[in-house]
Amino acid sequence: MAVYVDDMKWPFRGMMMCHMLADTSEELHAMAEVIGMERQWVQYPGTAKEHYDVPMARRVIAVEAGAVEVSWRFMVSLIRSRR
């Protein structure tokens, strides 16, 4: 089981963002809590696309906490494999 952060750099409200997904919702929300994300910020909850949009500063914290760095293409393939 793993948590993943991609290499996307998407501008949003003056920040650069990436995506964070996990093999399970429990892992995703646990990592979100570790890096200071609020559960209400989850995108597409309960679906194959469930993820958090994560600022780059929190991405660093996620990687330090064990998240696996992957490409955005890997994220797309992961989401597609869940459908």
C-alpha cells in the first residue's frame, strides 16, 4: 500500500499544486492529516479519482513522511486502473 505525489506543477491562487493519491482512502486521509490538509479539501471523495490538490511545500513533507514521487502520467494510469 502506498501514497503517491505527482510531478505536476499547476498554478492555483498564487501556489503551485500537485496531486496526492493513495491505494486506499484511509491511507490518503492519514497522509493528508500528517501534512496538514483538511479532510474537506479532498477532491472526488469515494470515487476512483479521489485525491488532494497539494501545495508544493506540503508535497515535500509528504515525501519526507513516505509518499512515493511519481509522474503525472503514472497518476492517470492509476486512476484508469481503478475504473
